[in-house]
Amino acid sequence: MKAFKNITIVGALALGLASCSVTRPLAVTDNSIGTKEGKSANICLFGNPAATAASGGTGFIISSGICLNGKYGIVEAVENGGIKTLGAIDLKVTNYYVFKKYELIVAGE
């Protein structure tokens, strides 16, 4: 019985830590990509997994659900990277079973 309990706990931990990550371009400008990079991260609980499908599957969902970072966005990423001229913006979404981590990655000079 104790072995079953341990296997159940290890299985639950493995399931909770499993994730899938996708990085997609969000925007590109005519400016050079540059050497500087800034990031803004947000963790959202209980997000809507069908939000992209509801928009026809063509749009980007910046974040959905109960989000923990109120300053999350392009402005925060630009400030964190010290960027003056924006070149490109990428959106990285990491899906866990209970929450999602959204990360905006900006590049420029």
C-alpha cells in the first residue's frame, strides 16, 4: 500500500511539472533586430484553452485567466531590456495543466 502511495505521488508530481512550450512571432518592424533583448513574464491560472479557437484560430492570446503580473506587456519588456528602437516581438507560451506562463520577448537597439 505504501508503494502505491509513493507511485501515485511521483506520478502526480510528474504530471504537474509536464509542460509544452510554443514560441511564435507576434510583430516585426523595419528596424534591425539588434543585440538587446527584454522580457516580460506573466503566469495565468485557469486560462481558457479554447480562447484561440473562439477567435478563429488566427489571433494571438496575450493572456487569459487569473493573471498575476499587472505590469505584463510590451512596455515592461522594453523597459527590462533597455531598448530604444523595437525590432521584433515574440510570444512564448508554456502550458502546464493548471496554469500557463506567457512571456513576451522583445528585441531591438
